[in-house]
Amino acid sequence: LARAAPPLENEQNEEVRVIPTSIHDIDNGKILGFDHNLSEDHPGFKDEDYKQRRSWIAGLARDILPGDEIPRLEYRPEEVETWAKALEELEQLFPTHACKEFLDAIDKLDFRPDVVPQLQDVHQVLQETSGFAIRPVAGLLHPRDFLNGLAFKTFHSTQYMRHWSQPHYTPEPDLIHEIIGHIPMLTNKYYADMVQQIGLASLYATDKEIWHLTKVYWYTVEFGVVMEDEEIKAFGAGVLSSYGELDHMRTGNPEFAPLDPWAKQPKMSYKDGFQKKYFVLNSFEEGSELLREYSQTFLDRKQ
Ligand code: NLE
Ligand code: FE2
């Protein structure tokens, strides 16, 4: 199993980073969190069966190299039910809460409540639309590896299902979040370009800058909103995949502010529940322009 080369050290014993030149240089094995050792506040913490199932699914991802066929899973009845519940309830809010690019995309994807989509199939759809690829991953990747993947139009995705007891909201990425939140938006070319720009910037970023870029990613790709005919609509995957968060965005009286990738971004955490502040784009054309300009400052470092 090929893994990325370990970092080299220079004479001062400082790490010298090797800038990845292809997706094959990116390690999908460094999992920071949300592996099967769930924390006490996780809805599946006491459910041994859930934990076992989840580590089994996560384990499959460890051996997948870029370009490999993604294993098809046979989802269990309670997993299909969780998917169905989430999809059916989200679909009630989408027409009024989701941006038009998302609505167009999800219409074409034609998800059904009785069939949990397979990563390999949505990967294929992305290949044919924006050219993005899906690579399965066991849990939360190191931010540098995750962001670097985006530079090579690769989206690292989980494959396990959230716990059946809480279909409306999970703090972590899971299959429902990836399939409903990320996949439809990633079929849109302007959006996909915007996402890739964050990835390109990450290739040349220092460790400190990686944390800043993670926040830029968080406040756009995960929790971004867009102005549409004077109404705020969701495009961030973390909003689109959670009934609770979508509703909160409209009725929870959060703050809204224009996105400025150069500015200091608010602290982000998986543990804080719904967002208190959302960042607004005027359009994806404008967003991709803005992020292109931003990432250019990093790309200028390239020798
Ligand atoms: N809260 C989201 C959901 O329930 O789908 C997941 C967010 C992952 C960053
Ligand atoms: Fe996500």
C-alpha cells in the first residue's frame, strides 16, 4: 500500500515539506478525529453494534488508492431508514432554503429514499460534470491532506451512516452529509472551481496558514450562504445536509456578513452546534473570482 513520502528534514532539523504534485502524493491515512473511538457526546457512543459497523466501513477506506473502484456497500435496514428520513425531511425545506444551483443539481441526481447512493456512482457523476473525484476516507483527515486533495479535484469522503437516533443533525461528516451536502454542489463548475482554488492555495501554505484556509473552507464549502433575489439561500454542505441547521439559518436569528477570505475568520469547531454567523456570497461566479484572486497570492510562491 503506497503512502505519501515522510517529510524530509533539513540541516536545522526543521521539517521540509514536499509539495504534492499529484493526488498519489496525498495520504488518506492520517485521521484526526471521528474514528470509531467515539466521544461520550456522540449519539452512537453506547451502541457497540454501531461502532463495529462503522469501523468496518472505515477500514475499507484505508486500502483505497486514488483511481481504485470504491467498494459498494449493502446498507442495513436501519441505515436505509436513516437515509430515507433525512432525505424526505430535507426535501421539504430545499425549495425555500437551498440555492438554485443546488436545486438544479439534486433534481438531476434523482436520489430515492429507498436506495442509499453508492460513492462509486456519485463519483462517476462528478467525473462527467465538474471532473471531481471521490476518494473514501476513514474519518476526519488532517486539514492539509484534505485541502491538498481539493487542489487535485479530489474530495475525500466518509462512507458510514450517522447514528439512526439523530437523522436531523450530526456534528461530524457522514455519508448523508457527503451525498446530500457535497455531491450536488460539486457538479456545478463555478462552485467546483471555487473549491479547487482553496485547495491550490493550501499546497503552498505554511502550517499556520493551513488553519486559516480551513476556516475559509469551513465558512464557504461547509457553511456558506448565497444571496439570491434578495433572499439568503444555503449552499454550504453542513447546512444542506442538516434539517436542524437549515431551519436554524432561517429562524434562529444568526448573523450574516460578506465573505472576506483575507480577514481573520471566527473560531470554528465541530462541537459548537449550529453556526452563529454565516458568510454570504453574491454568486458563485463572484465567489470563484474572489477565491481565485486570494489563492493567487499563494500560487505566486511557486518557483
Ligand atoms: N451538521 C451536519 C449534518 O448534520 O449533516 C454535518 C456537518 C459536518 C461538517
Ligand atoms: Fe463536509
